[in-house]
Amino acid sequence: MKRPWLTTSLLAVIAGMSAIGIHHAASVALDRGISRFRASLPVGATLSYSAARPAILARGALLTDVILQNGNMTFRAHTLRLGHPIPTPDGGLTLSHMDMADPSLQTPTAVIRAHSVTLSHLVTPPPPAGKSGLESLDLGHLNLERGYIDHLSVQNLSQVLQPNSMHFNSLTSDSVQIDGYGPGRTTTIAIQNGLAIASRTTLQPDGTPRAMSVQMSLKNFQIRQPELATRIAYEQAGNEAAAYALPPLESMKLSGTQIISADRTFSMDTLIGTGTRKSGKDTTVFEGEGFHTHSSSGKVPVHIDGHSSTLKYTQERIAQTGELHVQGVLNIPNFTEAHFGMNLLGPSDQQLKVGTAKNPYDAIQLAQVTLTLHGDRLVQSLPSLNAGRPLDGAAQDQARTVLAQGMEMGLSPYPALAALPDYFANPNDRTLSITLTPKPPLTLTALAAIASSPTAAMTLMSPDNLKVTVQ
């Protein structure tokens, strides 16, 4: 009767001694592994922790109170769990998983924090020679099966360098999930409850600065992007031409978007995007629905059916010629319908391959842009929108007549715009069409410079460049 008990006791003793031996061997291997890791760090980089013990079942390690310093970049984590680390022949590292509690990353320009981060099947490339800090993060050649970030926060520490420029102060999100990231893969990114706060400082006429804050939020965002890691690798290497020729997004969905400024709020219910590459043509389509706007001073003085409002944007790029064709339609029921079109001349795939266009965005030229506007209520409501309060029919007619007369006087030196005052005075059942055809076509850089100068913009208003008709 005592033999089963004796056998069980002996097995327990053997198992305990084996566990002690395994733990000791694992501890020795862990110490050696940490020593090798320290030796592989760039010159000046340091690693410290309060405790380290092997995670035997995961064939990995658990480190506590970790601090890794590399140049001007400091990484911290309350706990760091590494699963099955295996060095790669080229000097990288493969991990079955990496779990971090309370991680943070600080640089001179930003602080990034999270409650926790979980990474599965991570393969990191060897750090580039001679680089430290953020420059040593080779994100373009990293592979990740799945990553999950719980309660991400990013704080921008950089200073605003120029007035009138937008400055992002902070970014937060309840969760961020990344699936299938790596060279040659299609990556899916999902974000929930994101919030960004930005500021802009403008100079008033008397020269005093005026600060303005903008808050942007979203409930859900998801995107599937082919070759995302490849795009990042090209951009890190400064190869804009190669990045420009990559496929468009596969799909995107955005919901619950809201933009809040000091005096107004704009929100959009949904925005759905799709993209295809077929027969030498890249096509991207975005469709939005539900546009709402509110003023802090009270209700918008005119009724707009924001719930049923729609926007459709289509862009096509022809690989052989580099041409870009853009079309957009904004429809607000019983208010307005606007059509927008644009033809651009860009570098072809062949020009991108041979390096003719170093920065393809600088080579894009505007060949033609068109705008058609139909909707009596939009023009009829301009006086009320300008006054910030509803006006009766007679007051609106009078205000619109005064506006048309002022436009007629101000635009008299520009015959190409002669139809505008007539349309604003009498918009009923009529459609306004505006076509701009710069001769020769303008690069986007030159167009931006012209748009920033009212005097330069007037050079585009000759009858040869601009045509305005009313039907």
C-alpha cells in the first residue's frame, strides 16, 4: 500500500530537482543572452533592469523596470516579456512574442506612452550602421504578424517654428491594432476612439499673434494598405519616386469623425474608401455620408439636411502616361450639388524607373480644373450665412442684390468673371460652371505660390485661362 505513495514522492523529488536544474540552466543562458545583447548595442547605448528571470515555457525571459538608452532616445517598461528570441544570420532578431507593460519612448521631440503593448511573431532587422536614436529604427524592413497597443498617447515636444503653420500637440487612442505588417505584405490597421489636438498661431493685422486650437476625433478607423512597409522603407531612404509608384489602398472605413474649433463644429458620419490596380490603371474611390456643422454662437441660420448629404471622390492614375484624373461630387439635398474635376500631368512609371523625376510630387502639373454649382438655396442663403441669423425673403433678396452689385464693380477689370454677378443676383434653376486651364500647365508648387498671393492669382483670370458660364 505504501509503494504508490513512495513512487509518487520519488517522482516529485526528481521533478523538483529537474526543475531546479532546468531553471539554473535557463538562468545561465539568460545571463549569457543579455550579455550578448549588451555587447551588440551601438556605442554609447546602455541597458539596465531591476530583475530578470527566465520564462521557461516560452523559452524566453521576463525583465522588470527596463531602461534602454540609445543616443537621445530612451525606452522604459515596467515589465518586458520576450518569447523564444532567436538571432537571425544577418544580425536581426526573431521573437514569438513581446509583451510590454507601461512602456514609454522619449526623444527630444516626442513622448510616446501606452498601458500595454503586445507583439506576435516579430522579426527585427539589424540596426543600420552608424545610426542611433529614432534613425536606428528600420521600420521598412520589420515583420510583424500582429501588434496591439492599449491606450496609446503621443505628446509632441517640438516648438512651433513658423506662424500660420499647423502644430500637432498630442494624439491619443483607446486601441491600435496592426496585422500583417512587413515587406511585400498587405497591412491592416484598426484604430478606436482616436483624438488629436492641434494648434495654429496666426498674426493679426496689428502684428499680435492669435492662437487657435483644433480638436479632431474619430470613433473607428480601419485601412488595408498593400506594400505599407515597402512605402515606409522607400520614404526612409528618400526614394520618393519608388514610393509614388506603389499600389493604392485596398480599403478604408472611417466613422464618427468630428472637428471642433473655437467657434464651430464639423462632423462626418462615415467615409468609405476602395482602391484597385488593374490594366495599368490605379483607381481610388472615397464615398462620404452625413455632414453636420454647428456654430458656437447658435444654430446655423439655414436648414441643411446633413444626414442625407453625400460626397464621392474618384482618382485615376494611368501608369503609362502618368496622367491623373480627379472627379468629385458633393450633394446636399434641397441645398446644392457641386461637381469638381481636375486633370493633372504627372510622371509615368517609366520616368519613375529611370529616375527622371526625383520627387514626383514636384513634377505634377495642373492641366485643367472645373467646378459646376447647381442649387438655388446655397446662393440664396449666403446673406443669412454672412449675417449669422435667418433673414426673411425681402431682406435676403436685397442683400443678394447688394452683393451682386459689389461683385460687378470689383470684377469689372476681369471680363472672364462677368457672369458671376448675374448668377448671384438670379440663381434660380441655373448652373454655374468655372473652368481654369493654365497655359502652360502649372506645377503644384507654383500653383500654391500663386494661391498665396492675391496679386499673382489675378494673372490666372485672363480669358485665355479662365472661363465662367451660366446656364
